Amino acid sequence: MKNFDNASTTKISKSALDSYNWASEFFYNPSSLYAPAVKGKNLIEEARQYFLKTFKAKLNSTFIFTSSATESNNAVFNSCFTRKDKTYLIGSGEHSSIYEQAKNYLQLGYDVKFIPLTDNGGVDILELEKMLNDKVAFVSVMHVSNETGAINDITKISKMIKTKYPNVIIHSDGVQAVGKVEINLKESNVDYYTISAHKINGPKGVGALYIANPNKFKPLLLGGGQEMNLRSGTENIPGIVAFKTALENIQHKDFSQHKQAFLNNLTGDFKLVSDDKCVNNIISICYKSVRGETIVHMLEDKGYLIGTGSSCNSKAKSNRILSQIVQKEYLPGAIRVSFDESVTIEDCSELAKEISLATQQYIERIKR
Ligand code: PLP
């Protein structure tokens, strides 16, 4: 099977798995006082320092390790949604771990507003600018869209916001950005930034959250006071160590030729959502008159794994994000392919030919 569904998750790399197994020997509780436990604690601190350096974090900021990006995103909302007389602006294309919370807070009576998207699924900065006023307390805009690959210029966005409204708290979900676009937390001046290990060939069940001002953060998980009192729960030493290894081994591969080869070989009546302002490893296309699910199964029979849009939207009746940017007749035919290091340029050409053939066969079949 050739895997073209790497935005939903990735296979743990050998080096990350080796690290995981090695660090599993430090199974002692890091809060204990004897030497092997202290060694485990030190491994976590080394990882934290590595994350701070790699992402060019601000002085006095920190990273906390969590169980997932979903937890990190929930922790941010839990800390920031404090006043019903304030406005909370959320990108319309956010991952469900943001969107579902936004809907929940809206139901609880908070003033939540959604920022419209442009045609490639990125937030519309001009619309965002119009939505800003003295009442806005919080803005959450993802760095890279998991659905379309659109890149939001978070540095530009935070500059635009903070120049006029310095007290607005800015969060960015950077899960799909790691290894794909430059991340400079100091320069982007965001207050919170979310990442996840399993999207970069690390283990599942490990996430992290950058917190620019730890003394302003209200923890989501209360208990034993681990993670500097910011996230209780016994630390996942192997997971954290393997997350660090995954980060160290990111290849920063350029997928522009892969994308080109794929698009050059794609035929039929489709809309390309992922334009040239998107990352090159995620391509969202919508075919007219076909059903994405059927194409996914036809491709699986030919040895290719692809998606019908992001996996968190794959069970929904209609795609909440694409329905904002693609004409109705193209929506059922949504397909998402996403590359990792294992796929070659030739694989991308072949995949496009197979998708073109499958969509053509589908249309001929329903005409009969
Ligand atoms: N945010 C984005 C943009 C994602 O793509 C994902 C993964 O699907 C998540 C958050 C959730 O990540 P996790 O599986 O670590 O909770």
C-alpha cells in the first residue's frame, strides 16, 4: 500500500521508536527523589529546552507536554475563555478540537465569532481586521490548515492585532506547520502555540503547548502539580523523549515537485483548493459529479491510501470547511492527498493518473 494520507497521522520513525524504548527504562515517577527518577525528570527538561530553542521561543516562556494537540487546544480555551463581555475570534477553518470548543462556549453564552476564509481555506485577513475592536480578548488562527494546507501568516496577523490591541491573546494551532514552514515564536509574538508528535513521525498520545506567559495560564488539569504546576498528571517520559527525537530528525523536504507532478497528471472536472500559497505536502481537490468516499475505496483497491478531506471531517455529512469555499456540486467529490518522505515524484504522477481514471469510471458507471 502507498500511503498518501500523511496529514491525518504518520508512522513512528525507527529513531523515535528506539528513543521511546530506551526512555521506557526510566519508568520511575519523575517526582520521586532517587537518582533514576531524577534522570527521567532531566530528560523531560532537556526536551523542553530543545523545544524552546528549536521554535525560537521568547524569554521566560515555556512548553508544557500534554497528551495531544487536542488537549493543548482545550487547555488554551479553558484558560482564555473567562469573560462573557468580551469577544473571541476563531478561524472558520480550525480543526475540530478548536471548532467544537468554540461552539460549546457559544452555547454557554460567550461572544464567539468566526473569521471567514479565503478560497484556499486560509483566514481572510481583511475580514479579520474588520472584526477587531476593543471588546476582542482572544484570537485563534491555525498556522497551516490540515484540510487544505493553506498557510496563515501568523506573524503578520499578530502584528496587525497587537499593534492596535496589545492585550489580545493570540493562539495558533501549529500541528500541521512543524517541519513544513518556518516557526519563530518570538517573531510571531503569539501567546500560545500547539503541536503534536504523531504528525511528525513521533508517537501518538503526546502533544505540547507553548505558553508565552506561564504566570497568566490557568491549568486545565489539576492534581499533583507536575509540569511546573501547569499540567498535572505523571509525565510520559518515553513519549516526550521520542517527540524530541522526531523533531530532531525532521527532514524539511521540499514537496513542490511532488505537487507539480500530481497536478500535471490529474484530469477531469475538478477544483483545486490548495493553491500555490499552501504547503506543498497537502493537496485538496474537489471533483464534480463523483463521491469522494467511492473514489477512496476504488483507490484502496489499487493500492493507494487517500482521504476525502481531513479525517476529523470524514464522518461528517458535509465538510464544514470546504462547504465555505467550494461550490455545492463539487463538495461530495472532495479528496485530500498528503505526502511524506516515503512517496516519490513518480508515485505522485501514478496516483494522479489512477484518481483521474477512477473518477472517469465512476462518472461512466452512474451514466449507465
Ligand atoms: N490540530 C490540527 C491542525 C490537526 O491536524 C490535528 C490532528 O488531526 C489536531 C489538532 C489534533 O491532534 P491530536 O491528534 O494530537 O489531538
